[in-house]
Amino acid sequence: MKKFKGMLLACDMDGTLLDDSKQIPAENLRALQYFTKQGGRLSLATGRSPHAIGTYIDQLPVNAPYSVMNGSLICDENRKILYCSGMPYETKEMIEHVLLNNSQFGCEVFTAETALIRQMSDHTLQHMHKLHLDYQMLSNEQFAKSATADWCTVNFTGEPAQITALTQDLLIRYPHVFDVTSSMPTFCEITAAGVNKGSALRNIVEYLPDVERVFAIGDSYNDESMLQEAQISFAPANAEPEVLQNVNMTVSSNNDRAVADMIEYLEKIG
């Protein structure tokens, strides 16, 4: 019997699987190839859009559905969309409220197909260039006509202190409408209430009846819901302090062999 049969691994990308230069360390890649050859199922869980992970998917032995945009979109291993959460109708009002009071913020709206920019900022421009994303500006007319059910997630960009204040404001103003999280200090990432990496992982497990044990690894606040769903949770040494406090095990940093360490541990427990 293969060593990892019945195991599902949900793996965050930035700050976990990828090093600081956005590459996959060779030891991590070899470990994942070994894991899947020995019967394990590999799923990714990222805040990135589908278009921002294409080159990585080509390298990785992904053999299970995976989630992007903080759980709002789930694709199968052949990149076919299985689930799109959409955004609630209050989203437009929320965006207008935020931008009216924060003219310096950038506002990114992601669909399954593209990135729409409602308001440009230096942080948003840097984000688009860093991930090599094509985007289009969302005019007033297009914004009015757009169906929020086709949107997956909204991301506001700004200075860290301002983003922290915005996150707190949105949690108070829309407590049962949105999930609000952050994978970077300059991001305020918003999905529909109850939609996150954890909800996506539950959906993926239901899709895979042969999975008996679930493991997850991540480094940031947007990974917390996913880590809570795992039988054993892991975090790289570079993870946010609160994340490190709440996982079962800490492994090497993302610049070393974080994922390889985890798979070595899974092999030991069998």
C-alpha cells in the first residue's frame, strides 16, 4: 500500500511553498512529487487569482481540486471551475463607501477571468506588475452594470496602518455580509461571508470521498480558517506570530524546506 494513500495536503503558496523570490525550493518540489507518487493528494490554497498561479501549476503535481482567491473559486486539477462563490449585492455600496472616504486606496475586483481595477494606487499597480496580471479599469458605467454574483473577491490596497483601520471598520459595519482578511500588510481582502480557505477545504474534502486525513500548511492570517480544518496543522518558521501560536507544528522557513519538513513528518506518522 502506498505510504500517503488517503491523505490530502492543502498547501498555501506565498510565504509557505514559495520562497521570498517567488520560486519553489527544489527540496519542496521533490517532496511533493514523492508525496503524490506515494498516493497523497495535493491541493493548493492561495489568495492569488487563477492567472497568477499558472506557471506554478505547470511545475507542481497537483492531483486534487484547489482553491484560489481565498476560497472563492475552486478548480479541479485540470483547471476547470467547480465552484464560484460570487459577492453579495452589498458589495457595490461597500466599495463606494470605502473609496469615498479613502481616495488614496486602490480597489481590485477579481472575477474568474480577469482583474478589474475600480481605483488605481501605487500598491495596486505594483500588485498587478508583480504577478504579471492583465487588468482593465472599471468605469462608472461598467461598475453600475456589473453583476456582483460574477465577482469572486475584492481587494483594497493601501498603507499598512490604513489597511488595519479599514479591516476593523468593515468587520464592524458588515459583520454578517463579508469575510475580511489579509495575506499582506498592504491588502484588505474581502469575500462573501463564510467564504474562505477553510470553507473551500471542506468542499474539496467532500469532493474526494477517498480522503481520510487532512493536513494543511500556511503562514498568514488568510490561512487560519484552513489550518483549523486540518487534522494536523503546520506553519513555516516565518509565519505570522498568531499563526505560529495556533498550529500543531512549526517547520523550516519558506526560504528553506518548509513543505519537505512537513512531508517527512507525515511519512513518520504513516
